[in-house]
Amino acid sequence: MTSPGDLPILPPARPAAPTAPGLFVAFEGGDGAGKSTQARLLAETLRAEGREVLLTREPGGTDIGEKLRALVLEHGHGEIDSRTEALIFAAARAAHVAQAIRPALARGAVVITDRYIGSSIVYQGVARGLGAEEVRGLNDWATEGLWPDLTVVLDLDAAQGRARRTAGDAAEDRLESEPDDFHHSVREAFLELAAAHPASSLVLDAARPADELASAVAEGVRSVLRAGDGTRA
């Protein structure tokens, strides 16, 4: 089984291209860390500042992606082995990039996605033991090498994540219902991945109040926008 220390060195960001002037931000982290909430708050902030924003999620973001999301995350579809799981996520991501993300970036929009390739590397490559390098290669091919400009990692203890997920009425999905040791390995792998790419990663304590966290996220994204060229100003 691949350990977090064996994670590959990944491309820090998507290559700059005159036809893709937008900004690509991915939220990553363990289940229950608050990614969906923070992605939504960031989208609201940037829209209020006059920017075009595509707020999306993985798996999902397209008609086929949403169908694949239900297949791979909902209970009741029979056994899904780890390789099949990795391939379903990659297929959904390929459609997501081709049909939604790249067109939005080409328009100059800010794309905000709740999960991206990092989740596959961590969940299937590390926690499922398929190999981080193998899963990275599969997703590199599926996306034609599209990587985020900034990855926001919301870091939360696995037990805290479990408590948040089970506090409401919603049932846990297939991945959420894995034991805490699985989620602990996910957390460690996300931190290792971010440490390998400090220039394109923003790690934040997800136990902070949501408004404080949202302010830190927004400032991190503004820093990237300020550092960009005129097409992002």
C-alpha cells in the first residue's frame, strides 16, 4: 500500500495559456471538513466583486458526472472494487473538464470545484492502496493535464469530521461511511500532498469558525489573482 510519504511530485498548476485566462480553484480535504460551504461562500464573495464564477463539484458538474456520482457514492449498487471506483471518478472528471471547466476558464471565469484530482490520489491512490502514481497518471490522461492554480485544503481531525457528518439526518455515503482509520490516512495524505506544493496550496484549519475560514480563503484567492497577469486583474 502506498503511504503518504510515497506521494508523487505533481504539477503545481495548470500551464498558463492565452486561451485560458481564468482562475482554477479546487477545495480538498476530508469528509465533513466544510468544503461545500466554503466553496459556496467563496463563489458568493467573488460574484459580489463582479467576477464570473463557475461553482461546481466532483464527481458531478455535468449530466453524466451526476449520474456517475450517484453510482459511485450511493449505497445499493452492489460491490464496487477499488479499481472500478477509481475509473468511475476519472470518467466523471474527464467529462467535467471537457464540458464545464475548460470552457469556463477560456471565458476568463473563476472555476471553483468541490474536489478534484487530489481527492482521487488521496482516496483511491493512498487510502485504497492503488498507488498514488498510478492514479495520478490515470487522471492526468483524463484531464489532459489540467491542474488547479490553487488548491485549498481544509484540514480536520477524522473524528471531528465524523461528528459533523453524523450530526444531521443525512446518511453517510460509501466513502464517508469508511472507518476512522481510513479517514485518518486521507487527512495525512492531503497534508503531505499540500506540503509537496506549498506555492499552489493553501492549508487551513477547518475547525475555525466558518466566517473566519471564509475570510482566509478569500484572501488566499485574492493573493493569487493579484499575482496573476492582466487577464486575471
